[in-house]
Amino acid sequence: MTAPAPVLRLAGIRKSFGATRALRGVSLEVTAGEVHALIGENGAGKSTLMKILSGAHAPDEGTMELEGRPYRPTSPHDARLTGVAMIYQELNLALHLTAWENIVLGAESARAGWLNRRAGRERARGALAQLGHECLDLDRPAGSFGIAEQQVIEIARALLVRPRVLILDEPTSSLTQADAARLFDVLARLRAQGVAIIYISHFLEECRRIADRFTVLKDGETAGCGVMAGTPLDRIVNLMTGREVKDLYARTAHTPGEVVLEAEEVRNCPRLRRASLRLRAGEILGLAGLIGAGRTELVRAIFGLDRLESGAVRIVGAPPGRATPRDRWAQGVGFVSEDRKEEGLMLARPIADNLTATKFAALGRGGWIDSGRQGAAARRWITELAIRCRDGAQPVGELSGGNQQKVAIARLLEHPARILLLDEPTRGIDVGSKAQIYQLIGRLAAEGRAVIVVSSYLPELLGLCDTIGVMCRGELVEVRPRSEWNEAAIMRVATGGGDAAAGRREG
């Protein structure tokens, strides 16, 4: 039996930006009704390749074919009309427009120069019906929906032009597990309709669940490809990074010491209802739970960003009572937000400014920042944390996600902080960068610093932490040594299904 002809074929794609060779001869084939995982570290060339596919860039060399015919789009709009639609990690919706207006945007029905609203609504409803979401309220502004529903609207817009190829970039990075499961159901529907899907994700377990085949990019080249079923994750990780999975969570020896932070019955409704914990020097404490369980609210309350309605947070060696973030910095507590772009970093400012943002006064001289001392601090951390950049003057927004995260953590070390609150520190970064962040956190614990890590990725918590606490509906339900947890136990408690011991017995 012959294999089906690919609906999309790329051969020898090359692309350079000045002296930077982003793609060095990439080839890729995707067949109709297939989910094809495109995997690689940040900087491997995935984004450049997808921008070429979606018409945002033109290749320097190579050929592309769509359904056996030459394919060379001149713009994203041209690509979409030709049959290739891309859904970016950062959704591109007009939030003030209604759901149906977003779905038909760019492909509106018109009559005698006037927008045909009835036809537009019918077409939008038809697109949603293909996804099993025909009951979605067409007249609600897109901004009033949650991320999962907004993603459905974006996919429906792509389906309006009957795409042959649909590209999804990190589609589950902001979704709950339940919403991700619903997205997978949608993709199964599209696969059954013969749509070819290119699926980009850093979650390898997710790729294994949803993809038929995979292609791995490394340093702008095709490192390998194959059938997903039966391919060990070790093999894929090795193609990406040269490492084995067991090396990702290589632990640095450290021993927890005395208690340095206590939170007692803290409360800040509606998300944070009750939480108590103790954190020791040299300890890595993980916080697990579903999105909305109150994990972020707990670390924000500890840092003083959100006021407490009741309860108390005590930092050993600090005066009791309420504290502001400025107080917490002075007490040696640092915080890295889950939202790098909006809260964690000044993307338009240089790396040096981001690294020293909490120490401007200390670096000042006569009301001016001493650029020599600031530059020396930036060079030290760039070298020590192996931050890949031109120099300390480069805007941090130009760095990859993993290097941005290193800058955010380096700011805490420059301060210096003895207690680190890290909210989703590896979200949206590749496997290799994750391994570097894990090694850094382990090293900090070995130096005696105390670390709280909020993460939605359970293998990360189980591989990294000494202690894991699980939150459910605003309450910190269980805090136990890592050895007493497995994924089944954590999920049982996180979903309100019972105690951890029952989960361990079933796991």
C-alpha cells in the first residue's frame, strides 16, 4: 500500500537575517488528516519556518508545494486564502468586536458594498459547528470570553476559508487541562475532515498524545523525523538537545535548614481562601494545582502585591505586620511573575536595566546611574548564567524566552534575594532552557536560598522539588515531601477527588 501524497511539501528551505542563518536547508512533509508535531528548542528555527509558511517571510532558497502545486505566499492574507492558516500563541483577535465579527474578519460577506450581517453570522455559526461549538454566543465581544473560547473563535476564523493546512503555535500554553482536552477534541474533528495540522509545542507528552508524526529542528536544520507512536521521548529529547530525559532533572545536592518563611491561614478572596506553609533555607517547595486554584494569588500575597484579608506572613528576621513589595525586597524576598511580558520584564529596555532595576539607588552617583558599575553587574550575570545575547545593552525583548527568564531570575540574584518566589518559571521555553533553569534553581538551593516554584507541569515539580503542596479551589490542601507524591496523587488532590494516599495507591 503506497503512502498518501503530502498535502504540503517543503524542501531545502534556507533563510538568513544578515549574518544569522536561521534555516539551513529544512525539509518537511505533512499529509491530509495528519497532526504533525514540529519540535525544537527556542532558536531552532521553528518560528522562522512557520513565518515562511504563513507568508510573513519569503525563503532565500528552497521549494514549497501545496497539493502538488508551487506555493509561495506573498503575505499572511495570501497564505490564508491559498489554504494555509496559522494560529499564533498570542491570539490575534479584535477584542472589542463580537465573536462572529472576528470569525469573518477579512473575509466578510457584502452586498452592494454593504456588510451582509445575516450571511456573516450564518457563516460564523457554520464554522463553529465544525468545531462542535455552535452554541457559542455570536454576539458577545471576543474580549469577554476566556482564553479557551477565544482560541475556538480564532480556529473558526481559520476554518472559514477551508484551509488545507492549519498551524498551531503553543496552543495549550495558557489553557487548563480541561480546556486542553477540549482543544484536542477539536483537532480530532479537523483531522477527520482531512485538515493537515502542524502542531508546535514544548510539551512532549502532549505531542505524543495528539501527533501522528514529528519533525525535530535543531540549529536551523532538520535533526530527525518519524512516527510518534513507539518513539521514546528520550529519542526526541536527544535529537533536540543531545541530552537524555534523565539529565533534565539532574539534582544538585542540598539540605534544607531552618525555617525562613511562614504563611499562616492567609486569605484573600475570591481565589485565595486558606493557605498555610513553612519554607526552609535550602528548600525547593513546589505549588501544584489547576489554573485558578489560588497558587499565583498565594505567592503574590506573600510578596505583598495583594493585600491579605486575614492571616499572616512572617519572614524570619523581618518585623511582623503587613508589607509592601518594597519591604519584601528589603527583607531579601524576590518575585518572578508568570507574565514575563507584562509584569516580569521591561522588554524594550536593555538587559542591564532589567538586571539592576531594584538597585538603581545603590548604583547611583549624584543622582545618575553609574553605567560602569551597572555594565559590570550585567556582564557578571550574563557570563554566570550563560545568557545568550550580544551584550548588556541589547533590549531584553529580543532574547528567547529561556534567556528572558534567566534575566528575570538574575535580577533577584543581583539584588540579592535569599527567598525566591518563582511563578511558572519555565512556561513557554524549550527543553534545553528548562534544564538550565532547573540546574540554576538547584544551585541556589545548595547555596542556602529558599525557593517556592509554582508550576502546572507535574514532571517538573516531581523532578525538581523537595516538598510539594497542592492547592484546590483556593485552599492549600496537602503539603508533603516529594517522595510521597506521584502525578496521580497530585491530580486527585488538585481536583478535589480525595487524599494523596489514595492517589498513590492507584498510581
